[in-house]
Amino acid sequence: MKMKRYLTILVLLCTIGTVHGVHFSYYAGGFRANYYAYAENLPYSDGPYILTQNGTTFASVEKKAGGSPQPIGYARNYISSETSNNSIRIQSYSIAEGAADYSYCYAHGQGFTGTGNSQTNEKGVYYRITPDANEHDGDDVMVYYNDIVSISTDEGTTRLYIGGPDTMDHLAITRGQLPPVTTEPVRENEVLRFPNVNVLNSGDSSWFSGVHAFPAKIGDVIGIFAKDYTEVKGWGYLRGSIYSTHTMILTVEPVLSGDLDYDEDVDLYDLAKLANNWLVDIGYEPPPDTTPPTPNPMQWAPGGEPREIPCGSYYCATMTAATATDPSGGVKYKFVCSNSDFSSGGQADCMFNPGNCPEWRVSPTYTVTIGGSGFKYTFKVRAQDFYENKTEWSPALPMN
């Protein structure tokens, strides 16, 4: 028995992994975004306005209906994907707003984003796990999935819907069914189901589901199936809006033989973790995490630099940081405006999002109402992990 234990330790310490790259590459499928905006002040009406936008790695639509003395219905939807090194970030951002000045007015705005393309009837969007140097199809890897849902609502009748019955709402390894796909893969290929989120009426909520891991192989194709839906509607003295951001992050890492703590190194900590599986109360604790997330310094996502957008009756500043990754999984972002009070968690942020304006937030996208148009406010962003290790600030950029 003692010889067997020593042999196990020797094999563990002498096993060396050779894979160090591995990444995702866009394979097939696309995104779809649409809106419906309608306003009514009898006998006058404006709309409905309906439009669908299909794309491959990006889709965006928006519409504003109505005007004084009409009620206003507004909807905007945006969905895109970004691949960076060994990660994918897919983000769905939706705004729906209704506003009316009189008790007999009606306003309705809704939006939808999802994976798929209605023109080709293709379901999902697909990424292949691709080898780098010294890697081969069939090598084992670990895929980490982080699902972030951030929601802000205020007055009016509002609804946010993600997942659930009759909704594409899961990840699948599509080994037996490759694009073009017009029906969802069978459930035995499913590796993770998104949590269902259904918010009715007004309120402030936010979800962060954490990190989930599942094994895969280089050469596998990961199919992503998801959609969300936002809506605001009502009669009378109404000003209701909902902002929802749904971010899916997939990260793939090679599995080094013997790397039991997944730190990309086979060392004595792995030996201690192995001993924990066989010996009682040895008191092993992993070393403290003192490393901030990457990238460090923080960076802006491609096309995510601060910019001005219309948002209902006002103007907003919106921006997206590069997706930060960290082994702890719990990455949050802080946005600071250097020449006015539009920082995350600041007075302006909390004025329009009472109860849901944290200084540090889980979404890499930040949108804040700034009021009028044409101001060149300057923003910067940094990230911190679960243990509050912080990156350096990103470059400070003015709105464009």
C-alpha cells in the first residue's frame, strides 16, 4: 500500500503537459435582434414599428415612436460576440421604454435578441475549439462558462424573460450535429442550461450565477442557444423602462495531466490536493490569490469606447470594457467619469436606477443617463476579482 502511494506521487510530479494555447474560432450561425415600438393617443397613433436585423457576429436595431402630445414608445436591442485569446464573450443588451403624459395615452416598446438567423432558419451560433502549437484534435480541455445577467427597471409594467419553455436556452457540444442546424441538438449533447429569469412589473434585480466548468476536447464544436426579451407598456402617466444586459463568457483551458488545481502548472500544491483526497485533516490551503484579473491594465472592448446614444427622452453614455478573466470567476467592473458625476454608483447613476446602482458591477457594459447631447465626458474602467485584487485603470477616453 505504501509503495502504491509513493508511485502515485512520483507519477504526478513527473507528468508534464505540453498544451498551452487552445482557443475558440467562429464556426457558423448568427445573431438576431428586433424591436416593436408603438404609441397611441386616441384618435392619434404612431406605429407599430417592427424591424428584424440578422447578422453573423453582430446585430443591432432601434426605434423611437411617438412625440408630443403623443406618448412615446422606444426599443433598442444589440447582440454581438467577441473572441479574445481563449475566450468568447457574447453580450445581449436591450432597452425598452414607454412614456405618456395623459391618462388616456398608451405606450408600448419591446425588444428581442437571440442566437440564430431567421433568413436561413438556422438555430444557434457555433464556435470550434481550435488547437494551437503542440496541440491536436482530441486533446482534453476544460471549458468554463460564466453567465451574467444585470437588470435595472423602474416605473411602468415591465418584463424581462430569459430561458424557460419554448426558448433556446442552453449550451451543447454538437458532436453529432454540425451547422447548418435548423433544429436544436438533442438533449444528451447539452452541457449546461441557462437559469430562467422572469421579471414582471417594476423592481430592481441583478443576477450573477458564477462559473461552471465542463470537459470537452479540441475539435469539439460548442453550440450556443439563447434569447432574451424585454418589454414595457401601460396607460396613463407612465414613464417605465427596463435595461437588461445578458453576458455569456466561455473560456477554454488545456488540461495538464496532474494539474489538479487548474493553475497551468504541476507542482507540490497539486500533490497536496491529491493527498487531501486520501488523507484526513492534513490542513492544506491553497496560496492566497494576490493576482488581479487580466487584461491588466484594463482595456476597452473593440468598439466599446464611450459613446453617446439616444435613450428614450434623454441621451445616455454607453461603453463596454474588455471581458476580464480570473480563476476566481467573480470579476466586477468600476466605471469612472473624470469630468462629471456619471461614475458607476454615483448620484446620476442612482437617480435613474434607484436601488440598482452599485459602484462595482458584474456586467462589462455600463450605460448612464447624461441628459443632453454633445458633451464630451471622459470615462475609464478597471476590474477586480472575488478577492478584490484590482487591475490598473484603462485609458481614459472621451465620448464620441
